[in-house]
Amino acid sequence: MKLPIVLICSFFIAFFISFILIFILAKITSVSAKVKKNSEEHDTAGIKYNCVVKNVDIKNKLSQVVVKTNDKTTI
Amino acid sequence: MFVCKNCGGNIRFDIKSQKLVCGICNSSFEPEEIQKENDSVDYDFFEATIFTCPQCGAAIMCEDNEAASFCTYCASSTVLTSRISREKKPDYIIPFKKTKKECIDEFRKITKKAIFAPSQLRDAKVLEQFKAIYIPYWYFNVKQEALFTVNGMEEYKDYTSSMKGLNYYNVSGYVEGEYDGICRDGSYDFSDDLGERIAPYFTAEKKKFYPSYLSGFYADTTDIPSKVYEHEAREIANDIARDVLEGEASRGDYKDMKVYLSNDEATKQFNTQVTSKRALLPVWFMSFRKKDKVAYMTVNGQTGAAATDFPISIVKYLMGVLAATILLTIPVTFIMMMFRYDAAKLFQDVTLFISMLSFIIYFIEIKRLQTKDLHSEDAGKFYQKYKVVYIKDKKKNVELKNFIRANIVDLSASTVQVFILIFYILCIAGIFSPDANGILLRIGMSIGNLFMAGVCAYRSFGFKKSSRYIGLITGSLAVVIVLAIQIIDPISKFGNMLGGAVLSLGCFVMFIDLVLYHNELTMRKPSLLRRRGGDEIADSVDL
Ligand SMILES: [Zn+2]
Ligand SMILES: [Zn+2]
């Protein structure tokens, strides 16, 4: 293997890896303060609340039974 | 202008002392003591000078004439038109707590991390342009009081009989709740995203509004109606009430009672009522202008939380790439020498592999940027555009995320399948030989790359607003060239080297394109961002 060829090839590979890595680095650093908010949950920071639920009464309406077959041998 | 009782000088609100201080005789006054003649009569309105920028249309309240020659929103030096206007009085104000110096210090902390941001943002002179602006927010108070009957559900498991099922219940009771301090920005200028990132504001420190608080400060005008955010306020309250109810119901015989209620149902059942008040919240604000585009830097005037999306300086990016390339070349050379394999062919294989990675990164990035570009999450902008209240559907969001996640997995899986398939077809055809092996691998990888490029193009061209295709076309073209070389003369040293070099350059153009797209979104033309001009209204007529 001739060294100049290897050097040229290595240079391009290094270049290829570099612009991807530097891009990722630039992206990460260019976004300040992370959005802490989880989109699935409302952020309650700064909100003052007081919520009381009283006299909870639970009445059975209906049951739906799903038979779960964990046993593989039945088939 | 607010006038000093003792000497007739101009008095301004001083952040340190939280009082109005006279610039001439140093007397200080409480904000509620100071009123303009006309203001004392009117409870609902106050008199304000509004400056309108001819360049971008921004309308800003200010008592000082310094506002007359420089637009804070589009950062252009221009003559602003001023008029006296009777403005609706906000109910509350949170006065500034952070001084300009403190704000600049907080901002410096986040610029320190942003190593690829333009260096002007570290320049003390540029940072002097931070302006104290009160941003109008809607301040919601939510109340619930009702007797309710809702559907409850509990899963049960019987381990001995391996039975599993659901029990449905009628859950009734009484709810009473009050929620205070839910704030949403009421100005089109200010994006929801930046607003959320400098949140929260601690509303316990709010004060009753007196116009004299604005002396020495800017204030934006309210233009988003409160109904845009009322359902969000109700949703926050309903979600909390539901959680409390679930906790209250999961007692005694019941272990894990779930209550499923849509926002509208919950509003009915809990009798959720919203009252909206106007509030002015403090923001240190700077628009950073480069050519005809601006980026916005914001710092919370109460807590000092800073947020912005920094543009990436192309010069810094290129310098970073150059430095990293020089650093990496020598170690990569050593690794290459360790392989007893033809350097040119190895080079071609490796570049094909990395280009596959870059297509995947491109795909993920373009998807994220486009979501941002479409403002799909900004309720205020959505309303401005379509005059329809945008309802963030939480379930839909989750589904979308899962879809994207599944898509990426799918993509990678199908790419691998394509490789294997082509490889096996060629093997069965009997072309397989030790040397052909490498060629087939390269052809397979090129086709895989093209496949990926096609998926990216589908994603990219599918969005009307996207104008970024030059990078993708260049990247795909590079892959086509590699494929052609592999078909015409796969053994040539020169061919393989040329292929690898072309591929890396092609993908480089793609990444430059991503940087430009990122900058396009952080730096906008102000007229596009601001209030609708004549053309935009004309455009929207056929909506
Ligand atoms: Zn005075
Ligand atoms: Zn302007």
C-alpha cells in the first residue's frame, strides 16, 4: 500500500466524520435552555392550585372478563 | 412622561429599589402614587404612546422618545410613527426584578456554551442593545365546583386462574378546585416556544397595574384573544382534578382506579370556569440582526432564565470542520494501515457506510426542522393564520412520536433487507466470487444509499414550505456517481478513490444545507414573522 493513497483516503474519511460530528456539536450547543416540559404532561410550575374531591362513591357497572392464556401448551 | 412632584423632572421605575425615582432630584415614589391627569378618571383605560415600525409593523408602547428612532423588534434604525392611544388597562404587572447587568450576565452564561454562535453575540456593545419589554400575557384563573358522575375503570388480575379483565364503575362525588397563575403570551411577536422556555413566572409577586410602572420601559400590545388559550387553562385544571379524583377513588377495595375523561367532558362534569385577566410580564429582549434577518434573544426579567435558538455561524462551522479534519487524519491513517486490504476499496466501503449515516441524520433533522417551520406547536401563530383555535391533542402527539420512531426503525430495517436481498440474488446467480464479493457489497450499499435518499426526498418535498433540496440532490447525485463507477469499472483504484471523495463532498453539501435551514429558522425576516402586511392578508383570503 502506498502511503500517499492511504493519506488521501484517510483525509477524506476524517473530513467526512468531522463535518457530521461538528454539525451535531453545533446543533446541540445552539439550542439553549432545554425545554424541560414533557409534552405528555402539563407543566404545573408557577401554578398555585387547591383541589379537593369529596364524598367519592363507587358503583359497579359491569365487568368484562378477558381470559389471558399464558399457557402455551393449550394450543 | 411621568413627572416628579418635587421638581418636575422625568421619573422612571428603578429595578433595584422597585420604586419610581426622579432623575434630577433623586426623590422616590411608590408606583401607585403617580398618575397622569387623564388616568385618574378612567378605570379601564390608560393613555399610552404607541410607536409603530414602518419596516415590520411592530407596535410598541413607550413613554420615552428614544423609541422613535430604533425598532426593537426588527432591529432597524428607522423613523417610527407615534400616536397617543387609549389602551385597555392590564389587571396585573410583574415588575422587573433583574437589572440589565444581571440579564446580560445570565445571557453570557448561555452564550458560553454556544461555541458555534456568531461571535458578535459575545460583544459587550451588541449586548447593550437588550431592552426591557413588558410582554402581555393572559392570566387565567380557573374554578371548579360540581357534583359529578364519571366512568371509572379498574384492571384486575387473578394470577391463579391467569384471568385478566376490566371492571367498569360509576364514580360520583363532589369536586372543588381553584387554579391560579396559568399564563400564556398574548402577543404575536413573541413565540410560544420562547415564552415557554423562559417560563415560569412566579405570579405571587404580581402587582396591581399602574401605568407609572411602564415609565422607562417598553411594552408590547395584546393582540391574541384570550380564547386561544382558554381551553389549555381548562385542560390543566381538569387534568389535575382527574389525578386527585383517581387518587381519592383508589382507596379501600380499589387499588388503581382510572378515570378517562376528555377535556370537554371534564369541563362539563367539574363545571370548569375560566376567567381571563390581562397581565404584563417582564422580558429582557434583544433582536440580533444580520443582513435582513433577525434572531431573538430573551431573558426572563423576573427569574433571569435565558433562552434563544442561536444561529450557527457558517465560518465557525467550516473552521471547526477543518480543525477536526486535521486532527483526525493521522489516527485514521494508522487505522487504515492496520487493514490488509486495498486502501481505495476500503475507502469506498467506509464512505458508503458513513454516507448512509448522513442520510439517516438528514432525515431526522429535516423532519424536526419542518415541524418547527410549520409552527404546528404555536397556538398564537396558528390562530393568527387560520383564525381557528388550535387544540394541542396530547394523544395525537404521542401517536405521531410513535409513528416517527417506528418509521426510523422501519427504514433501517428495510434498508438492511434491500442489501441482503440484492446480495443473495447475485450470489444465487453465480456471480459470487471472492473479488466480486466486495463489488457486490458496494453496489448493494449504493442502492441502499439511494433508497435512503429517496425516503429523504419524499419527506423533504412533501412539505410545501421546504425549499431545501439542493443538498439532497447533490448527495443523491454523488451516490449515483459511485454506483456508476462500481458498475463500469469496480476494480480501478482511481475509480474507488474518486467515488469516495465525491460521496464525502456530496454529503458535505447536504450538511451545509441543514445548517442553512437551521439558520433560516432561527433568523427570520421580521416582516414574515410580524403582523400581517397587505400581501399576506390578500394571500389568506382564499383560505
Ligand atoms: Zn425630582
Ligand atoms: Zn421593526
